[in-house]
Amino acid sequence: MTQRAGTVEQNLSPASAQHRYQVRPRDLPLSCPMPGMYLWNSHPKVFLPIEETGEAKCPYCGAQYHLGDEGA
């Protein structure tokens, strides 16, 4: 049996569980929900332009993303 993304056996985070997320340059391109989040109870995937200002807000769930340094 092949594994599917978002199965109970995987160690994923609930989508939109927080309201503010710190992301790193290696997380780009940024999408909400992010990889590593369960998708079954979330909104459609949307890509967020964070590169220019360093901040972005999801139009679906209101999650705010802040782009930090790679070392942060």
C-alpha cells in the first residue's frame, strides 16, 4: 500500500493552527497551507507573494507569514 500525504501515520501539523508563522528563504515559494500540514480540513492551496515585503497574509484563513533569516 502506498503512503498518501496527510495520513494519520505521518507527523504533520494541523493547517492554520496558528495565526502567525515564521518562514525561511528555503521555504519559498510560500503556499498556504504549507507542506507538512494536513490538507483534508484546510482551504485550497494558494501561493503567497512574500519575497518583496517579507510579509504575507492568506486570503482564506488569515494566517500571517513573516520571512526571517535562514539562521532564524
